[in-house]
Amino acid sequence: MDFEKSISKQSIATVKKGLLASDLAGKTIVLDINSGCYFGLHTIASNIWNLPETPRSDQAIQNSLIAGYLIMPEQCERDMLMLLQELQGEGLVEVKDEAVV
């Protein structure tokens, strides 16, 4: 049974190992070398994809997007969490609780 961790603003999402990603005309193409499946991400999703290469809280990702795009924080949070849940569902990101420092 596949268990997917719930994603919240306090979660840390990181790119799963074993993936190759390449930029193609402003879009990101991701290849899972284990399954042979590939995924295409549009421009904003590509920007989100590039952020978790270094572990960041989902709140930090959201703050980065709000700074770079004209978007309301509530809409940004909904859209970002939905995308991260989709990426998690496809096995492209791993989610952990935010570490207490």
C-alpha cells in the first residue's frame, strides 16, 4: 500500500533521487530513470521544481513565488500545495515534517 504524507506549509519537500531533469524552452522535462516515465512541467511549475533541490519548507517556496509573481498568498498556497501533492503522488518528491531547529 502506498502511503502519501499530507503536505502542509510546514512540510519539507525534496526532489526524489533517481530523477533527471532538463530545461526545454522554459519548461522542465523530468525523467524517472527507474520507471522510464517522463513528466513535463510548465514555467511556474518548473520554478517550483527547481526550488526543492535544496530542502526548503513549503512556506519558503510560497514566499519565493509571491516575491516573483503577482499572486495572492491564498491562491499561491492552494496552487503550490496542489502541485506538490501531485508531484508526490507521481513519486517525484519526498515529503517530511519540518525539522525543529
